[in-house]
Amino acid sequence: MRLDSGKYSIALDSGERESNLRFVSHAHFDHISGVRKGKEALMSQPTKKLIEERKKIDIKTCCIPEGMELLSAGHILGSRQLFVQGDGYSAVYSGDFQMRESAVAEKIKTKKAEKAILDSTYPFPEIVFDDKDETIENIQKYVLSKGDKGIILFGAYVLGKSQELIHILNEVGIKPVVHPKVSKLSRIYTDFGINLEYASVTDNESEVEELTRRNFVGIIDPRSLLEAKMNLSNSYGKRVFTAVATGFSRIFNFGVDVSFSLSDHADFVQAMEYIDACCASEVYTLGKNAEIFAANLCKAGYNAMPMKEEMSL
Ligand SMILES: [Zn+2]
């Protein structure tokens, strides 16, 4: 997707060839296809560090051009929206965002813009996340209640959700054992001032041995959860409780013992809050649910439409 404004043709989280400026909102894989070794892109410093760790390449960032601004998106560490002041019109591209506060991401900052361009991760009004504080409390209660009964294994996306989960567990005195992929990314969170306590075999094997002598809490990519459950059950001869922490548990059945709708995205209600905060008179939707998201926003009284491949200000 491309946004044209004055001398800039901006690729929005994509590898648009026609563009002369690439904006990368955050370091999740579905937003970094446009990042190339040696090519400059506009992004925050934490995003640069996270992508370098994930893609194992050095990348270059560029200065923020006049008339543009990067605003915190509240989604994961380093996530930013792009605000562009055009000739007469302004626009803001949200990337992934959430309106609720997270302990491991900078709080979202909104700014008035005539046009708002939104991702459509949760396009349905009927999907409403539980209150975030309640969800966090439920996770903490669950781990404390099961702690003497067996091992608890969480499936959580390795970037963003895992770090939020580590923080939630740390709050009740639990230091989780995490997969090395989680550990490498969590170290970057710590480098940017977010204190997280966890153990991983690649950092401190003896600490992991110590923690796993008794029941422990583990965090792993959801795709490896059920295989890891079998391995742990065989290795330790204990009951292994499985849990997921994701907003998608509202849509999919993960086949686990318990699921928590801990999300770092906006649901439909939050999307409306965002549009209202931007005072946007035109809303453009992106992604595979763009059509249905725009239709549902129209039903809710907004002037919304799916974004075309390119848009001019
Ligand atoms: Zn994301």
C-alpha cells in the first residue's frame, strides 16, 4: 500500500517498488516485508533493533521528513503510527495499535487527522475483548492456583505477547522459563528500559535447571505448544497444563486447558475510539478483512472504505 504526499511516495509496511520512502510501523513479520538489507526505512529505534534480531541483517533508518511524525501505537515495543501532513489534508496510518495501556509498550498517542488508515485485524463488532485488567488478574490467579499441581505452559507469540506475559508473571513473583527466541527479543525490551525477569537455556542453563526442579511456568510459540507439552510431560512425569494468551482465542479453538483473550490489538470498540480520537472524516481499511471492516464501520456511522493500492493526499 502506498500513500503519496508531495515529493514522497510512502510504502506502508510493504515493499512497494514505486515508493521513495518506506515506513515500517513495527517488527511483526507481517509488517516487515519491505525491509531490505542496505535500504533505508523510516521506523523507531526499538523496531530497528528487533528487526535486526529477527532477520539477522543490519538495516538503515532514515530521518523523519518534514511534515511527518511518528506516534506511539501502543501495540508492542517500538510500534509507531505515521502521521503525514499533506497539502490541505492530513492522514494517519495506524499500523497495529491498541487503545488500552500495556506495561511493555509505549502508550498510544493520537493526533487529529482528516484521513485515518486502519488495519483490520478484528473487523467484527461482536468480538469484544474482556477488560484488560481483569484478564491479567485471571492469568495471575490461574498460575497461582495451578502452581502446586503441575507445570504450566503458555503459548504466546514470541514478540510482544510473550514479553507482556513475562511482566504479568513477574508481578506475582514468577520467573518463567522461556524459549530462546523469546529470550533474544526480551533482551531488547530490557535494553530499552523494560525490566523483565525470565530464564532461558541460552542465557543461563544452570538457572533453568534450578527453576525446573520444581513446578514452573514456561512460555513458547503457540505453534510448538502441544509438542512441547508432550515432551515436558515425558521428561518430568508431571501434569502439564496448557494455556494461550491471545485475542484470537475469541475466534479459534486452540485445544488447550485454558485460554485468555490477552490482546495487543484494538477490537472493534477500540477502533471506533481511535477514529473518534483522530476526528477522522474519512476512514480507509487495510488487510484481508478490509471490506467487512469498512462495511461494519459504515453501519456504525463512519465514512469508511477499503484503501486502494495507492492514495494521494
Ligand atoms: Zn503486530
